Amino acid sequence: MTTPAIPSDSPSKRDGISVPGGRARLVAELVEPGGGEAGDIVLQALEGPDGALLLRIGYRRRGAVVRAPATAGARAWTRLMRRAGGDPVIGPLLGAGPPAAAGRHRA
């Protein structure tokens, strides 16, 4: 499931996301529902402070994305990677398809 557009007043859109070297902007996100204490596995394409596209992998628990080891079973990772390969922004960051240009795709 691709997440819906992020409201313009959300903290991630308004304040950016902390990354090494500065702040980044969320460009695209894919979520594989987890459930329970594990939370959802999240792949995010971010536009870094220098305009480069970055890939963040983590999990979402209680609405917050945490950059930490994201653990899931083989089925969940297979589903997520299959969908990610076809995503026009995240796919190229994983080596699937032509490179996406930063700034062309918006969440």
C-alpha cells in the first residue's frame, strides 16, 4: 500500500526529516503492514539537503517512523520489495529502472 499524500501541515512536510548533513524532504513512501508490536515496515525516498535522493528503511510504530533495524518475515519483505521495484521513485533507488530525478515526484 502506498501511503496517501502527506498533509501540508504535518511535521515531516513542514519541518523536514533529520538526516546526516541536514534536513530532507519526504518524496515517496511504501508501507508493508506489520501489526502488533512489530509495527509497519516503511521504505521512504527522501530528497536530501543537496538534492540527492536517499532511501530510508525503518518501521512505523504509533504513527512515528523509526530508523532502526526493521525485522520482518520473508513474505513481508518479498511483497514490499516487489512493490518497491515497480515504484517510479523508490524502484530506481533499489536499482530497478532508470534513475529518478529529485524534485520530479511529490508525495
